[in-house]
Amino acid sequence: MKNTIKKIAVLTSGGDAPGMNAAIRSVVRACAYHKIECVGVYRGYEGLMEGDFKQMNARSVKGIINKGGTILKSARSLEFKTKEGRQLAFENLQKEGIDGLVVIGGDGTFTGAMIFNQEFNFPVMGIPGTIDNDIFGTSHTLGFDTALNTVVDAIDKIRDTASSHNRLFFVEVMGRDVGHIALNVGIAGGAEEILIPEEDLGLDRLVESLNRSKKSGKSSSIVVVAEGDKIGKNIFELKDYVDENMEGYDVRVSVLGHMQRGGAPSCFDRVLASRMGVKAVESLIEGQTNYMVGLLNNKIELTPLDNAIKGKSKINLELLRVSDIMST
């Protein structure tokens, strides 16, 4: 197919994730390599509607591969959910002579891109950027690996205090709908229990498990809790219940929060972002549209945006079994 793509815009939307800057860099430099103009859109879909564009070249993205966050900024946009908002965005893209769009973000970002493509037949390509790893069609989203390393480092430090004072720590990690972070860091951090939305352990079983650990000789414990876990209303309710039903532990809570999103991306995320950015640009050049770039069996593959949005990422059942064995 003859290349009709002459100018590509790139934006980041939704929650920031380590590796977004590396992906922006890859998109810009892939455009430069293929002699295509590239435009950065500031503040996601908000910037698209306001025409907040900046011409970018290979030198515009120097020194950002190791930076967390996103140099293009990010924002959640209610106006883009309206037909009028999307019409305004389309007019701005036309005015600038842009004929392809790469969006970096999660399922909300992809939903906006898919609807935009359907309404205006405008070529779009998605790159998954979210630490939750909750996008179907890729084994890893940008930022997931970095977040795991950040959380494991925090848990290692918390364990020093837990073992020094015979304490039980509930450590809450991100994961509103899925437990990928909690399950992986729980195993890597040697947690006694891992609470995730996909598995309902129950309060009584939790206390029973912790009592077994104590009888086996453990004088301190770490329990990793995904924020979307359904056992209690929140992690503080879990603490109160264990306080009331267990003796011998000084129970504490540590909510890691947004520190999990920040920091320099890992080597894995930098390489993954570079691969995804190149694939996104070259797919648009080849006439592909309405796809997400993902990592499947260590190969960069395309998944229809509709499938990426509606599909559900599944928890690794082998890891669940390993976590049970390791907590013995």
C-alpha cells in the first residue's frame, strides 16, 4: 500500500506510567527515520481539542528515555466524551495537516481513540501505558515492570521494620480491578498472604492463615493487599479485624499510593517502549488503524482496540499456586 501518512501526532492520556517518555521518544524518532513529521499533543485529549500542539524532531526527545512521567503531560477529559469535543479535535488535526494519531494510555484512552476513529475514519494506533497491567492483548503494559521493582524495594524496607518489632504489616499496592502487581510483588517480597480482587480469601481464613504462620515460627508477617481486594471495605478495616481476632502481633498499615507510578523506568520498560513506538508508527505507515500494539510471546503484535478494551486480562494461575507454596 502506498504510504499516505505524512504527519503523525502523539499524546499521553490517563494516569502516567514509567516508560511513557521512552514511548514518546520512540514514536518521534521512528517518524524522523521514516521522514514523517511528528507533532506532540500536550495534556492528552484536552490538548487535542485546544490545539495545544508542538512540532517535534529527533532532538526534541533527547535525554528523556530515563525519565518517569510524561513530558507531554496528561489529563482526563470529559469534553472529549462528547461528539462536539471530538469534532473540535478532528478540526484541529485537519488544520495542522495531521493524518495519523498515536495514543499512549489505558482502556479509557483507547475507548476515546476507537470512537474517534469510528466517527471520523481517522487513523489511530494505541500503546498501552498503565502500571496495573490490566489491558488485554499484551503480557506487559508500559510501567508495570518498573512499578513491580519500586514496590518490591519498598516491601524489603518494610520487612526490616516488621522483623525488628514482631509486627504484621498490611501493605496496599495499586490494582483497583486486577491483582497483577500484588501477586507478583507478594511472591518476590516473600509475603505471607496476598489479597487480590480475583480471589476472595475471607476474613476468617485470613486470620486462620496468619495464625498458622505464627505457629510455624514466624514472628513477623507481610500481607500484600491490592487496593481493589474485596475482603474488607478498606485496608484499615482489615487491620482492625486482625487486631480484634489475633494476639501477639502489632499490626500496622502502609499504603504505597502514587509512589508506585513514579521513578525512572526499568530497562525492560525502556526497551518495550522503544519496540512499541516503532511498531505503532510503522503500522500506521502500512495503512493499519484502530489497533493496540502489544507484547505477546515476546513478539510485538497488533490487537484490535475493541478487543483490548473489552477483553479481560487474566491472573496467572501458576503464580497463585506458587504463592500458596511459598507462604508455607
